[in-house]
Amino acid sequence: MVGTGWKDIPIGGMILEAGNAVKYRTGAWRAFRPLRGEAECIHCFQCWIFCPDSSILVDAENEKMAGFDLEHCKGCGVCASICPVNAKVIKNVGEKLAREDARLCIRMIEEGKAQE
Amino acid sequence: MSTFEALTGDQAVATGMRQINPDVVAAYPITPQTETVEFFAEYVADGLVDTDFVTVESEHSAMSACVGASAAGARVMTATSANGLALMWEVVYIAASLRCPIVMSLVNRALSGPINIHCDHSDVMGMRDSGWIVLFSENGQEAYDNLIQAVRISEHADVLLPVAVCQDGFITSHAVERVEVYEDAVVKDFVGQYHPQWSLLDLEHPKTYGPLDFYDYYYEHKRQQVEAMEHAQQVILEVGQEFNLKFNRNYGLFEPYRLEDAEVAVVVTNSTAGTARVVVDQLRSEGLKVGLLKPRVFRPFPARELAAALGHLKAIAVMDRSISFGAMNNAGPLFLELAAALALHGVCAPMTDYVFGLGGRDIVPREIESVYRDVLRVAETGQVERMVTYLSVRE
């Protein structure tokens, strides 16, 4: 098995490098994918606050919500459920459907036709 | 100057804990706890130690608090016994696996059921594969001495493993004996300051203890534990040597008694070794060439050294204060491991096992003498009639 040998890793499974979970890509676990109707987004950052995996991308300069880090997002749907009533622009869509036609899904969200 | 005091084994351990003055002690405060923790609670109340004393609601929590405190960088101690250890189970393994140098006083008592509170070694034998270093003590003095050394052994950079210091429940834990108590300052100087290498509270260097560790690295971390265990033997010897010089004692991996010119020997740990020594002297006065070996370090198991010490014998009897149910011939764990060690190191003296003293059943010189007479007969005939004897069990 590929990897570092036992002499060259910290003892006891300790992780000494802060924030290195970013190197561990967990997006492949996802069964659902969050999609956003960008035009209607009010950039309230509720999704950013609640995301348990720091997977909400932010354009800090322009103070905008910029999308999802799909290499780490596990599709839990917290962002979709927290998205405020007056926006409701994030929907958690089945991964298979989202992969096949994300554009269609987003359009449906924007037109208010998408179901959870 | 050291002083000589009349102390129970529990008091001797508590005295050691007072002198060591650990940062954190987390322990379950009621039965099956020993008096050690009660005495220590008094030291805390009287301001004799600075220890953060955490009285938890179970032994599982006790060991969990110890692991947390140790990861935070504290010098940590605890004490337990019998079913208390059994309830710690899950976290006992975690303490060793996360490489937490915790020192535990373990008063050996029988596991339930039926319910029993008295001495045998079934508690500690259950933890033999957990990754802890295990030291046995014949009396309160040895429990005290081992406890002081255990701090140095566990915290050694090449080891970083927890240590259990054992003594016999009630027989030594509650019996008052003469104990040489060293000067506080000298003990403090011997154990020194703990300088944790990976403190969770070192905010400049954030780190994670105990993350998920799958098939890709778990195995490597287990291999590291093996390495630490291998280093432990040398460290135990070095710390022992320093201790012996400073306190005029004689700690090694085990203690031989009149073994050099012996033809047969008994191998037995903890308090029973003291009784066996009397029997050895008595039989020696009859001209019988008998000896004794008292293991001190059970983990790591000093197989090669034991083989070298016992290799000249014509027959060997092991006395086990627990049973490994369903193991070969339903023998005891000490016999099983020693038999394997001797066989693999080319010692082919016939061996027998004597299970004894379960649930605190008394063991008296007459019974140990019967073991010696048996093993002398084995030496003479070369025949093992019965591999395992359940000594003094009523038929």
C-alpha cells in the first residue's frame, strides 16, 4: 500500500499540521449536491456560517457567496435547509441528476419549480 | 533522610502520588476503588498537592479524563481495581494507542462473577494485549518504588506508553508493612518535570489527537507501538539502575532468589513470591536445590532474559493467579507465555502450571512446599504427570 512508513509519521495518529483536512478529498461520498440559483441569492452567508465542512466558497473582495467546494462538500443539505425563506435559492439535488444536467436543475430552482 | 513508616500498600502508593504531585488525577471514588484514592483525596483537601483531582462517575470516564488530560500535556495518574479496570476497557486501549504516558495503580482483584472483591490476577491479565507496560510488586514498598519509576518509564521519549503498577488486593494493599519513604525532594528530583512534546494546549502548534485512522495508516501506528514496547525494556532497566543507585534497591526485569545453583524453581509474581522465598529457605536447609524467580516486568515480556535465567533448571513450576479459560490445557497466562518463550529460546526443561488463590483463596507455605516437592519429582523422573494443577481446589 502506498504511503509514508511508520518511522516517518507522527506517533499515535496525531495530526500535527493544522488544517490539513483540506487535503483529504471527501466529495466522492456525496449522494446529493447543493445547487444555487445565483441570480436570486441575497448573499446573507447563512450557508457559510452553518456549513459543517467549510465548503461554501466566498468571494471576500466583493462580499459574495461564490459557490460550493465540491471536493469537500458531502451533500448534507444544511445549506439548503438554512437558506432563508425570502431567498430559498439553494436546493439539495440528487447527485446523479445534478451531474447529468446541472444547468437544467439551476434553471428549475430559479423558476421555483425544483423540489427538495 | 528517608523515613520508615508503617503503611498499607494503598497508603504507600498514595504517598508516592503525593510526592510525585501529578497535574491531574482522575479516578472513580467508590468501590471497586482502593483506599489509595481516598488517601489522595485527603492530600488534595489538605493542600499537600496541586493536583486537579477529578472524581468521575465511572471508570470509563476516569480513563477518558486521563487521556484528555494527558493529551493536554499534564502528568496524569489514576488508580483502580478488578471490575473498575474492566469498565475502563475501551479507553485502556485508547490510552496506549494515543501514546498517553498515564500511570495507574492497579490493585489486583478478581473479576466478577460471582461477585468477589479479593485478590487474583484476572483483572490485569485481561489487559495484557492492550499496549500498557505492566509492573508487578511483591509488597507496598515495591508498589511505591515501581510507581515512582513508572513516571520516568512512561514519559521517556522512546516509550510514551502508559504503565500499570500492580500489587495484590488486600494481601498487600490493605496490610500494614514497613515501608521506606524517601524524602519528598529526592523523589521530586528523581521524577523531574514533565515536558510533553505534543501538548494540545500548545496553541502555537495546533494538533489533533485521536482522528479517524483507517486501513491506510492504522497499521503503521500499531507498528510504532511495537517499537515503543521494544524500547521500554531498555528504559525500564536504565530507570531501574538509576533508582537502585539513588535509593539502594535492586530492580531489574525480574528477581531471582537462590536460582543460580538451583535444579528446580518456581516462577510466581506479587505477594506470593514473598511466601515462596520462605519455603525456598526451608527446603534449602534440607539440602534441596530449589530456587525462585519473581517476574517484575510482565509487559514487555522479557522472554530472552527469562530463558537465560531459567535455562539451567531441570524442571520449572509456574504459579498462576488466574486462568486463561479455553487456552491450552486451561492453563494460566504466565505459564502459557513462559512456556512459549522457553521453548522458542531452546530451554526444554519440563514445565508445570499451578493455578492458585483465585478470588482471594489463601495460599500458605505448605501448599507452595507441595509445588516444590512436585517439581523436584518431575526433575527426578523427567515426567510431567499433570500439566496444570488447580492447587487446593476442593474436589
